[in-house]
Amino acid sequence: MLPSPAIAVEGLRVSYGRREVLRGIDLRVAAGEVFALLGPNGAGKTTTVSVLTTLVRPTAGAVLVGGVDVRRDPEGVKRRISLTGQSAAVDEMLTGRENVVMFARLAGLPRREAATRATELLARFGLVDAADKGVRTYSGGMRRRLDLALSVVVPPEILFLDEPTTGLDPRSRLQLWDAIRDLARGGTTILLTTQYLEDADQLADRVAVIDGGRIVALDTPALLKARVGGTSIEVHDEDGRLLRTVPTDGTLAGVRAALDALPDAPGDAVTLRRPTLDDVFLALTGGHPHADDALPVKELA
């Protein structure tokens, strides 16, 4: 018997008056999966997540989160999930440790257990050296990692991440990727929305692209990229202008054959290009990804 999905959505519709925002979403996310939801501004991804987190009531359709119906038992859903928005919801007047202890106490942990949990999470998210420093001194990446730590003080079955790497420098993004992978390895189901397609490519087991209130593609990042074409060699002139594109299978022999077929030209340069999720996004939606309106910032409890 197959295990029940962490998230099961069938025929989800949401309307505001005559405006239909979601037009029949079908979706299943397996327990322990990292699932990315991509879409241009206004496509419906924030509305979808808002339904899944009980913030918006569906107009029609069946929605189960953690096996619980979002309409019949929203409180039961809230006990199984955590939601982290784009802005780090931390108290700048407190230290990192004090923030975690405070959230642990609010979650009902006894004082000693809260302190132990804070020590564990600060180590897990690479914040030991800054644990007793004021959060106002933290970098953006440190704040996002602290925010993730707060979201899992009581480990949720399902964690929703809205634009988790917005505003982070490359080093901080890599550190946050590692933290998210650790959560997934620990068994947490993660659904993320992002305008940075590299986040989805690096983290997601599967990706759904939503456009116009409908899911227009759903597959692994590798298979989505394979749909828009294979590897190619691009030839640029000395000013960087693209002169020609030559398809290749990406193997060493294939690349050599493609290069041998090119005429010699002084100053020309070649690059090997593989499809990216940006190519997928452009092919499916005709536009660039943008963030929808921000989700509410902190966990639902």
C-alpha cells in the first residue's frame, strides 16, 4: 500500500467575485519531498499556498494537508505545518539564543527543554558563534537561517517556504540551501515558492509551473529542462554577440564533432550551454518569474 501524500489537491478553485484565480489545480506532494511551485506574478502560486496553509478558503475542490481537510479541520492542519515568509520574523532586541528559547517556550516546551532545543538548533543552522549576539548585528543570511530555526522549534510535518533566499548574497544562499537540505533529510516535507529558479533547480525533487491559475507543467527539474531542448554549442564574436548555435548530445565525442564542423574565425569564442529552468519558465509562460504578494511571515500555531 502506497503511503499517503503529505499534500493532496484535486480540482482546487478559488474565486473572488467574478475573478477566478485558481482554475482547477491538481497536485500531490509526497512525504519528505522538496517541491517547488513556480509562476509569474499573479499566476496563482501565493493563492495556492494560502489555501494549503488555511489562510484562504477554497471555492471548490478537495485539499488535504497532512491527511487533514483544510476546510473541515483548519486547526488540525495548522498543527502539522509551519510557514516562513519572505521577511525574517525575529526580535532584533534579543539574541539569537533568546529568540529560539522564546519560541520554544511559546510552543509549550519547559524551560530546560527550551534551552536544550535552542542549543541544538543554533548548531544545526550554523549560528553557534553568533548565538549570544543581538540579532540586530546579524547579516541577512544569518537572519534567514535563524528564521528557519524558529520555524522548526517544534518539527513540522510540512514546511512552507516563501522566497527563502530573497536578498541574500551568494554565500548566504549556499548556506541556506544546505540548511533546507538538512531539513529534508530529516524527513520534513518542504514546499517552496521562489523567483530564483536556481533555488528550485538545486533543491527541488519536483517542480510545478503555474500560469493563469493552472499548472502547465510538473516534473523533475531534469525532465522539465529536457523538454525545451538539449545541450548546444554557442558561438560568439569578440564583442559577445551570438553568431550561431550548434546542437550536440553533450558527450565529449559529440562536442568534438560539433567543434570540428565549425569554420575557424579569429576572435570567435564558444560556450557549452545546457537548458536551465529559466528556459523552461520562458517556454511555458512567456515571461520572467516574479514574486507574488508576500505570504504572512510566521508560522501558524
